[in-house]
Amino acid sequence: MSRKMKGVLLAAGGASLWGGSGAAAQYLFSRTDINTNWLAAMRLLLAGALLLLWSTYKAPHQVRALATNKKNIFYLVMFAVFGMLNSQISYFLAVKYSNAPTATVIQYLQPVIIIVWLAIAERHWPSRLDNISVVVALIGTFYLVTGGHLNTLTLTPRAILWGVWCAVAAALYTLLPRPLLEHFDALAVCGFAMLLAGVCIIPELFIHPVPHLDLLGWLLIAYIIVGGTMFSYTMFLQSMRYISPAVTGILSAFEPLVATLLAVTLLGTRLTVAAVFCSVLILLTTVIQAIPMDRIPGLHHLTKKEPWN
């Protein structure tokens, strides 16, 4: 098997496992008495512990450096609380109040939020390519939320609120660990952050009773923790050793694709043609951002950014 094919399979497999965890969460929220925060605490604590154990085995010096340096600890806590914990809970709530396909698609507004934030922070106008991405994503979101009619909503206010906040949290999840990822392995950083985030909401495990689940329910929780978190993240990161970040970005579209297929075929979720079209528009934002326009003759001007006057 070629290196490129190995990278494609790892990236697509990791994104697919992520998408499957969204469908698993939708099943649990719609058919059992499981609490959102209880599930988030279980996922963060157990997946974080597993990732950290794996990182300690592979690179113990990095784990020690992260745990003993005050500056690193500060960045880890910020990432754990405002990135990791924020994104996990908001995603589960978005799934709970809408469904896995909708929550996953709205989460892909993340590039738009990052574009706006970087433009403000670095004091430059977005490039033409970024502007195209923003317009396409906003059109898709408008039609997804309203169905094209200003006086109606196809989603409840709670679903819209948690969906948009999920995208904001995903942007913070991407931006906050950047100083750490420049020096440390992503698995060690993610494992520490997950564990710290889980510790923050440990009381949820005692406030809420253990849910009454059958064997399928417990198997789905195990899948969310191991397959949908630990393996998915590891596979996606490993893929970057064989293929470019641009290709992994495009293949990340397998996440909402798998979430949608599972929700429609197994959970009976209904999607209109308009909803599918709107979802494609939002996902197109990721594809546009992933295409290396600066390397394509005649299109490099699309990525040029002008400073503010």
C-alpha cells in the first residue's frame, strides 16, 4: 500500500469514526435517560486517561515537560476549559436539540469564525478566497436555519444557539492549543486537556444517577470513548504523516457524511433536499479552504491578504 493511500484511509477512517460518535450520541439522547454532562464527563475522563497513558508510553519526556512547566500548564488549562470542555458539551447539546447531521454541519462554520478572528487579531483584510468561504457558509447557514423564509425557523432556538456555539467552541479548540502544538506531540496535549476538562466536571458523575442502559447503550458509550474519540483522533493525526493538511481537511468531510448516513438509515432522521443542499454549501467552506490556491497558476492572487490602513 502506498503512503498516500495509507494517509487517505487513516484520515477518512478517523473522520468516519468521529461522525459515528455523533450518531451514537443522538441515539442515546433520544432513546435513553442519559444526561449530556454525564456523558461528556465519562468521555473526557476515560478518553483523556487512555490518550495520556499512550503518550506516556511513547514520549514520556514530553508528558513530563507539559506537567512541570507553569507556562505549559497555563496553556493546557485554557485549552482544556475553553476549547476541549466547551466543544464537547456544546456539541452534545447541539445533537440533543437537533440531530447528529445538523449539529455536525453547523460545527463546520468553524473556518468562518477563525477567518474573522485572525483578520481582527492580525489586522488584515480577509483574502478573496476567505471572503468567498464566508459568503458560501453564511448562505448555507441561512437556508439551513430558515428554509429560505425569513418568517420561519426550521430549527428550534435552542438548536440554533448550541449549534452556533458549537462552531465557536470548535474555533477555540483549534486556536488555543497552537502554542503547545509547536513544541509538543498532539496526542500528549490532547490527552492532558481531555483529562483536565473531565476533572472539571467530575461532580456531574455524582449529581446525575448512572443511566439505565441496556447492553447496546453501554456499547455505544464505549464506542464514543474509544472509537469516536481515542482512535479517531489518533488516526486523523497519523494521516498527516503521509498526506498534506489540505487533503486531510477535505477528507474531514467524511465526518458529517457518516453522521448523516447513520442518522438517516438507522435512526430514522429525515432530511429534506433543501437541508442537504444547505449542508453541502457549509461543507464547501472546508473544501475551499483546503485547496492550495497559492500553488495553482493564475489563482494565487485569491489568497493575498491586504493589511488594514
